[in-house]
Amino acid sequence: MDFEQYPDSHFRYLTRADVIVAARDVDIVAAVAEALMLHSAGQSVLPEEAYLGWTTPQGDPARLLAMPGALVQDGRPPVIGMKTINASIGNPGRGIPRSQGFTLLLDPETARPLALLEAAYISAMRTAAVTALAVRHLAVEEPRQLALLGCGALAQAHVALLLRTVPTLRRISLYDVAPDRAKPVARYIASLPGAADVETVLADGPREAVRDAELVVPVTTVTRGYIEPDWLRPGALVCHVSLDDLTEAAVLSAGTVIVDDWSLVRDDPRRLLGRMHRAGTLLGPDGTPREGVTARPGARRVDGTLGDVLAGRHPGRRDRDEIVISNPFGMSILDVAVADRIHARAEAAGLGVRLTL
């Protein structure tokens, strides 16, 4: 066939507004849970992510992440796609979100684009859904206080979802290095259904924010740990979303450490758990150190994955007073799973626009 005579290929484009409308009819927590269990059962493909970092002309750290992934279920066509998410630390100062990008879905037969969706909303909500699942399966019964460290878009996504999924919450403490960022989140919480019985406080520092919280959720941009083990109350669950807020001592002293995917953690040289593995202070779930690295005295083992906990292959929390860490590196298959369900709803409702290649 003459290259110029190829027939046009159509795909659906969904803006952020389209994604939000379609997502109202999607159980994002259920979609993420199913994808985690499929991954735990070996029914996924999760290649290494591509990372590009640079410094902007104004001196801000910036990065591009490209993350393909696929879910393969018996009796169903595979779900194949890729998430690209880009961020500049200086964006909040410009009055725009730190991160933005696209999620691409492919036709499993032709490999042509099927849908292109705004990625930041999907990314934020699937991240909050992983936290909600960690709370459901790893927290103490009836947690009452949540500490949010960092008050950007991820903080808002978390409070919106956790107020619906954790009905026992009665207090939310907020902290951000820029105090003016905490106030809009406090106002946002007050506007949410179910917030009438919840007290929101602005903490003067991170230690004050976390000291009484059963649920600690850092959603920051830090690259050096600051949460020490003695900051955390017995029984606390730390949903280590931003991956670098805990100190090495906090990880080593935890009762249980759960990840979403060990290979992503193992192969990453930048984040805390990956650095610990390279240093010989963190061992894989099988108890072995990194190849060519000697385990150091006092090294601890990663206990398992959240998918294993959901599927009943790992018990999760072992006692009420232990500190539990959930360290979700972030898997493209979760974004692809959520995007697939949102795309199906958009197709049914006629949302978005049909574009041609």
C-alpha cells in the first residue's frame, strides 16, 4: 500500500475536564486494586521507565517520565498504554500545577492510538487510590487522624478520596514549607462532603503534624529524609508517596515495609529505598542483597508487595503497635488501568473529541 494512501486512524482525545466527568462513574479504587492483584499474579508487563532530568533556564529542577505498561487478563484483550508525566518544581510559583502530561492507550490489535487522556488527574487519583488501599489493608482499625505533609494537588486528591473511604477520620493536620499553600487545602477540605465532623489544623512543623497521626501521608518534593522513627506514634501507617521523606533509620526500625513493585525499587538509583538497596542496608523480599553488594549489619528485608497483601498472600500488619511503611514507587499499569475504564465511560457518554492521525 502506498504510504500516502493509508486510511485515517481516529482516536479519542480527553481533556482534563472530560476525564473528570468520565471518572465520576468509575470506581478508581477498585480499578487500582484489580491492577495490583493482576500484577501480583504475573498478569502484567511493566518495563523500566525512561527518565530525563534537566535544570530550567530559571534554575528549577525539571523532569520527564515515560512509563509504558500492559495488563493481560485471561479471556480479555490486553490493556496496553503509556503514561508520560512532566514536572518543574518552579511551576507552583507560576500559578500552574507542578506536573502534567498524557496517558496514551493503544489498540491491542493494530497498536495504533486508541485514546489520549490528560494524565495529571488520573495520576493523582490512582496515587490516592493506592493510599486508600494501603489504609484499608495496613492501617490500625478505625484510624482517626491523618497527617498530610505537602499541600499541592496530591494532597487535595488524597483528602477527597480518604474522606470517602475512611469514615472514622476526625482530624487532619496539614503542613507545607510554604504556609500559604496549606490554607487553600484547609478550605478545600471544608467544602467536601463528610468534612463537617473533621477538624483541620495547620501544623507549625512536620513533627507536630505527624506525632499523633495513625496515617501519615507525605506528598512533597523533598530529596532528603527528615521523618525520624521517634516522630511516629506506635501503630502509624506511613504511606510514603513522595518516597524520600523518611530517614533510613525510620525504614530500618519499621515493623513492616511494603512496596508496589520490588523491581522498580531495586533498579532506581535516586529514591531512598533504591539507595538503601545499593548501600546494602535494604534487602529484597527474598532476603538477598543487590548483586555485588554485601549486606550490612542491621540490614532489613522488604516484606512484600501491596498486591500480595490484597490477594491474601501476605498478612500485612502483624500487630497494632508496629510502624508500617507502604512505599508506592508508582506503576504505569495503574494509570493505564484507570485510563482504560475512563475511556470506556467516555466512549459510552460521547465525551471528548475524535481526532485523526
